Amino acid sequence: MVVVRDEIFDAHRIKRSNQARLAIEEAARQQRARRLAVFRRVDSQQPMYLSSRASHSGGGALDAWTLLLLLPLVWLTTGRRRTPAAR
């Protein structure tokens, strides 16, 4: 496949000047792959929050209990709409 490309570039007199750049980029890519990830958390000595990530516990406006408390209200408002139509 590479030989065919080289023949095509030579036939059209296209210079392949980016091979050196690609070799440098590939070496840099391999070097980054070998490096460990950098830990950049600034509050590691004294964490700001108890958990290290977001969770679904607490702090929300609507939870299961709130929805259960609102269910009778929804049932009453839809029941009143049906009553005048039935008359």
C-alpha cells in the first residue's frame, strides 16, 4: 500500500515533506501514552466535599417522596376537569 502511494506521489511530482513532522508527532504521541495521568485536584489535603463525585442523594428539588405527596393533588385536579364534561 505504501509503495503504491509513493509511486502515485512520484508520478504527480508531489513532495512528501511532512514525513519528518509525522515522525516527531508519533514519537510525542507514544511518549504521552507512557506517562501517567496528572492528578490536579487542589483540595486533596483537605477535601471540600465528603464524596469525590456527584451523586443522586439529597439536594434535589423533586424526589420520590415529593412526587408521592403531589400525586393526590394531580388526581384531584384531573378529577375536577372530568366532572363538568360528564354533566
